[in-house]
Amino acid sequence: MNSASAPGAMQPASDLVAGTGSSKGQVLAWASWDWGSAAFNAVMTTFVFTVYLTSNAFGGEDSASAVLGGALAVAGFAIALLAPVTGQRSDAGGRRKLWLGVNSAAVAILTALCFFVFPHPEFLLLGVSLIALGNVFFEFAGVNYNAMLAQVSTPRNIGKVSGFGWGAGYLGGIVALLIVLQLFVQPAFEWFGASTQDSLNIRLVAVFSALWFLVFALPVLFAVPEVPRSGQAARLGLAASYRLLFRRIKAIYATSPHTIYFLLASAVFRDGLAAVFTFGGIIAAGTFGFALSQVIFFAIFGNVVAAVGAVIGGFLDDKVGPKAVITGSLVGLLIAGTAILALGNGNYSFFGMEWAGSTTFWVFGLFLCLFVGPAQSSSRAYLARLAPHGESGELFGLYATTGRAVSFLAPALFTLCITVATPLVPAGQAQRWGILGIMVVLLAGLLVLLPVKAPERAPIAVVPAS
């Protein structure tokens, strides 16, 4: 029966209690997926390929950024609609690992197809569509991957394991970006892949990213066992799955309302966190004038800082709790983001010392990286602590859905702020004001989070089996 402890029980979900947690090999294999996912997150959607898509070759930073933001908003709607039922059915059917593999393969294929995005305005729609679809399948894979956290951790180390996974992702991003830099962007030796004709070097980055992700996604599929099959629920049709989903949401709200409150709060601030990475490289290039190689250098240093932040945040999570880590991280993000917005790309003199616009982005951009990792890691650990028995996938599906249900917020506000600023500022300066939209989303998420109870003070939900 897929039920948790009694409504008043203040204890970890039985999924978490049953997690193996003792096998370092399983933890390493699980974190390998995070390591490999950096090829899609860091290389494709943040620091290299989306920077390429929003370059002058595709119509200019402002207009191409708006198109990209719109495509990601549409992808978010698709994820919001489908993610929870995807998680529910993989839980019930004993196919969590299978669907992790299928969706990871889909991401790799869509990433490889970006090779055919040539540097001409007519290819912009193809490029943003492939990135948007890749995001959809990446989120579906992430639902099952995040649900596996309870299988490879225990109540004592869940924060560390989650932080280790995020840290592995950031470190994987460093290695992938260094390879991209040395082979494709600023090649250390001459070879056909270094050719810039028709942006061959950047298009080959997509092929490299696809292979990188696929290879490092494999270990978890062999090392972590499949979840048991629940025959009764597995036979449900799609419509019945949605009906069951709504009954379970109602039951979660009745027996553990703060689980729902956290899902709503995290939906808002996680959208802001995603936007920091999605638009970070774009802002570095468009607003602060970074060349692609400079964007990649920043990304390498940023991933080092983010990895350190994620690991430290994981240790703090197990000591002071995930809510404190998330709250502190959001405050730090707001301070750093506001500094970037206020100072912009201007040159200043402080106490006789010159401060350039590039310095602004390096200093406060790295502070943004420091705080993003702990917020992401502790959000995952927070929810895993509250997952009812046998329902981790479905709950992380709701985690993806609530996030994606509002995932239009940051891209839409980013686009809106650029659109409003365009006629009011000099040409090429409007993109900077997109930062304001991201900060508004982060602030809203912090305010919604403050009244939510920490997981140790919230009961585990009781949900119906079917």
C-alpha cells in the first residue's frame, strides 16, 4: 500500500528510511548523472550554445533573447502539464530507471541535432525549439533522477548526498567547458573541428555535449536498482492517472499542508534560480561585452565556486536544516543580483581605485554562483525528507510541475523588462534590465517561503493507493 506514516508523525518518509545509503558506489553512480548533465545545463543552455543563439548572427541579442525566453516558457507549460503523471506512472510501474534512461537518451538526441543550427536568422526557430524540447525531456529525466535520492541516502546524510550530486554537476561543467574551450572555442591545436566557417566549431560543441551527457548518464542505470512494481496502479490509464493525482494532492494538503506550501514557494524561487543560469551567459555577452571565450572562462570559475557552495550547503543542510540554507542563499542572490543591476557595465572610481563593468560581473556574478548551488541542493533534500512511501517520483513530478507551472515567470519578466526598457535606453542596453525581472521572482519566492515549516516540523503526508 502506498501510504506514509500517520498524519502527525514527525519522521522521514519511509522511502528515505529504506534508502540503501551505505553503498558509495551507488552514490557515485547516481552523482555521475549530475556530472554528465552539465553538458546540457552549462554548455548548451547557459554559457555556450544559447550565447551563440542570441548573437548577431541570429538577429541580435535583444530580439533573439526574447524569442529564446518565449520558447522556454512554452516548454515550461508542457512540463507542468505532464511531469507529475510521468513520475507517478514510473513509480507505480517499477520503471523509474527505465524512464530515466529513455528521457536522457532523448535529451542527447535533441542536443546532437543542434549541430544543424547554422548561423543565420532563419535557423533561430530551429535552435530555440531544440533547446526548449531538450529542456522538456531533461526535466522528465530529472523527476526520476531526483526521486532516486531517497534510494541512495539516509536521513542522516541526505543533505550531503544531494549537495555532492550538485557539486559533481558543477565540477562536470568545469571539465566539459575546459574541453570545449581547448578543442572548439580557442583550440590548442589545429584540427577540422576548430573551423569557424558556418560556426562549425560551435555546432560541434552540440555533438560533444550529447556524447558527454549520454556516457555519464549510464552508470546510474546499472548501479541503482529499479523500484518495485505496483501492479494495481500501473494498470491505470492516462485519464485515471490524473484523477489519482488530484486525489493525492488533496490528501497531501489535508495531512501535510506544508508540503504543498513548500512546493508552491520552491516553484517561484527555483524559477528564479534557473533563470540565473539560463540567462547568465547571455547577459555576460550582451550587456557586459564578454567574448565567448571570456564567457567560458567565467563559467569555469563560476562552476568551481558553485561546486564549493553546493558541498558546503549540503553539510549545513544536515546541521541546520534545508530551510535555513535556502533562505540564506536567496538573500545572498538578491544582494548580488541587485549589485549587478545597479552598477551595470559602467566604470566607477571607489576610494581612488578604478572599477570596471567587467569587474562588476566577475565579482557579483561569482557571488550568484556561490548561492545558487545550496538553494538547489537543499530544495531537493527538503522534498525528499517529506516524500510518502512509494511516491518519491510522483512528488518530484509535482516538484517539477509546480516549478514549471510558473516557469513562465522569470523568462516572461526577463522579456518584459527588456521590451519595456528598449525604447527608453540606448540601443543594446535594454538586455541589462532583464536582470530586474529575475530579481523580482527570487524576492517573491523568498517571501512565500518564510512562513513554510521546516521539514522536521511538518508531518509526512498520507496518500491513497489508488
